[in-house]
Amino acid sequence: MPGKSTEKDKRDQMLLVRVSRDEKLRIKALTRSEGYPCMSDYVRSRIFRRLDKKVISLDENTSYQLIELDYELNKMGVNLNQLSKQMNSFSGYNMGDNDRQLLKQTFGMMMQCLAFYRNM
């Protein structure tokens, strides 16, 4: 039966956490925006989802390389963004559809790489 819970799963313990008025309003807003029925469900979800994350231990050299790669990818993304803005705003340059598509595709791939490394 969906309504039954085992003795182990019963939520019969209370945890009191003090927050400011603004923090409570923010938690309420996040609870609603993420579709949770109550703040307790939202808070439990946020706490335990955090605990379920994988932890990857890297040696110092690998960690440094990932930080450098993140920095370089970010720089390239900024440069591509600036280039595309200039190309689109310069009236004398007629960028073809193939150029636009290639630029858009390259930028998208870089953003995927950046997101991947940031989520590690």
C-alpha cells in the first residue's frame, strides 16, 4: 500500500532550524517553484541530494590541469562571443549561413565542455 511506511521510515522526529524572515520566504518560494508540496520535502530533498553526489579525488597535478582547462575554455568562449558580436554588428562584413552555423556549433561545444568540467 502506498500510504504505509515501515517503522524505520516514519518521520516522527522534529528538527528545529532557525532562519531569518528573508531566508524563510526564499525557502517557501523555492519550494513552490520546484513543485514540492511542503518546505520539509524541499529541504530534505536538497540535503540528501547533496549527499548523493559523487566525490572524485584528484591528485594535485590533475586538479591543476582541470582548473587551467576550465580557465582556457572560458577565455575561448568569451573570445568567440566577442567575435560573433563584432561580426554581427559590422555592416561591411557579410557572414554566410555556413559561417554562422559553424560559429554557433563551436560555441555550443565549448559551453558543453565548460559545463562538464564545472559539474565534475
